Amino acid sequence: MNGRVFVIGLGLIGGSLALCIKKEHPAVTVIGYDINSEQARLAKMLGIIDLVAVNITEEAINANLIIIAAPVIETQTIIHLLSELPLQSDVIITDTGSTKRKIVTNASRLEERGITFIGGHPMAGSHKSGISAAKEILFENAFYLLTPGENIDHSKVDLLKVWLQGTKAKFLTVTPHNHDYLTGIVSHFPHIIAASIVRQTEKLAGNDSLIPRLAAGGFRDITRIASSSPEMWKDILLHNREILIDLIDKWQEEMDGVKELLIQENSKEILNYFLQAKRFRDGLPAREKGAIPAFYDLFVDVPDYPGVISEITGYLAQEDISITNIRILETREDEIYGVLVISFQTDEDRQRAERCIHTRSSYATSTGT
């Protein structure tokens, strides 16, 4: 394909989309804009974009594809700006936000001018942020939800998929309302729960200094998503408030049911409660990318002697296996050896690391699930 692609917002998502488009469509010119001029300069220096835009207006009017990779509140402002510009008649505009109903409704002003807007949500992310974390493989095998309005021609959706085929993502087309309902259940609501667990633990920790120490290891793992951007999640919750209020009401009913089982000391039903949860959770796809970015952890039983960590990481370095995080579990119930937890970007890297460690040492390993 030929033409000009304009990426507004050069963070992890915008930068990674730019890389995918440049690789798949080398004849295309990719222009980037970011409110942080340093991010834009770095994107150009790293070869993620071809040109840096000084402002949105000048480049938008010449673009064949405009990708808005900005927070949902800012996306609405950008859509309003674009609706007042003399854009190309065949331009396609899409976004990458985590909520869709309000965005698509806001974009109706573009539709009134004959401009195609197709909501988009690549369901992929990373523990890292910023343009320096951008990578071509970020969206590979991840779900990429598209939410065209009722009057959008299907051929435009197909054309957008061609523009984005370098992501190697799994495209799904849903309505804006269904998108917000689905992501509310599997992404937005879990973030609220994780944050609430951490908040409650923080309050209780004021009465017992051991709580923060014991909350290492597994507690940190199950509440990882509570470390996401507070500003971003404030906007997401406000955009999806109606659905989330309903989900919170249902959660309160769920907790009331558990509370009643405890009051009744109903051993049989408590067992059944956990059994049903285990069955459903164990039946979820293990290798699929979902709404919440996965963390690929490898647990390594290591003896306590100087240099053991550098020994393990040295093995991985020799095999050119990248590590995203590494830590030692301090709180353990049964084992006498320490456990080294190594995190990887992909499941393939984790499997390679496991084979490498088994081959080069006698340390036991297990994968995080």
C-alpha cells in the first residue's frame, strides 16, 4: 500500500502500531505526533516513524489513515479537532482506546461529514510504557476489537484490517456497547477489584507491621494490575461507569453469598464454591492473549550461595533470552530453597528459558499460571 499514515500519540501502543505498519507497508510514510516532543524526537531517532509532526492540523489533512493512540478523554478532544479540518475524503480514522460507546458517539460528527471512523482496541500491552518499549510483536495473536458504527461500509473495515495486518492480531468486530460490556467484565472490573484489595490491605497494615512483608510474592502477583496508570484508569472508569456500576452491584451480591456461607458454616457449599471457580478458571485458554496483558513467569528453585543469580541470568544471556523482570520470593510456606521468579515478554521466551536452565543446571523450575 501507498500513502501517509498519521499516528497521534507515540507511546507503547502508537509506537508499536507504527512499527507494524512500516514493516508490512514499506512504501507508506508514517508521521508521528506526541504532546511530548521528546517522545516524538525519540520515535524518529529509533526509526519508528519517518517524520515528526509539529502539530495535528498540518499532517491530518494529508493523511490516508489516522490512528489516535491517546487516552480516552484526549481522544474525544482530538476527534472534535479533526471534525473541523478539510480531511481527505477517503481517510480512515481509528483509535486505540479501552472504551468505545462514548468515543463512537462522539465520532458521529465525522460521519456527518462523510469521514469514516472505526473504533479500535488492540488488547495487548506491556509492563513497560513509552516509545522506547514499542515493538512489532506486541499485538501478535492478541485480540484486536473493531467497533464500526451502524452506517460504516464493511469494505472500510476490511481496508483498515489491511492497513493493520502487520500486527498479526486476531480481529473481532463487535458493537461499541458489546465492547464496553465485554471489556468491563474481563478488564475494567478486575482492575477495580485488584485496587480494592490493595487499598484494604494498606488500611489493615496500619495495625500490623508484618502485613507489608507477608504481602510479597503471590499477593503482589494477584494484584499486579493495581500498579497500572491511575490517570488512565480514572478516565476508563468514568467512560464505562454504567456497566461498571452494574458489575459492582453483582459483585456485592456475590460477596453477600460467600458471607452467608461463612455465617452458616456450610462446609459443603464453600467447597463447591471454590471447586466451581477452579473448574472454570482451569478451563480458560492457557496460551491465548486476553484483555489483561499476560506475565510469563518462570519459578526457579535455587540454593543460597553467592553468585547463584548471576549464574542463572548468565545462562539466559548466552542463549540471547531477554528478561523483563527478576525477583526473589521472600515468603514461602513449604520450600527450604529460595525461589527466583524470572519474567519474560513472551511464552516462547519462557519455554526457551526453562529448557536452558534444565540443560545447564540441576535447579527445579515451574511456570506461572
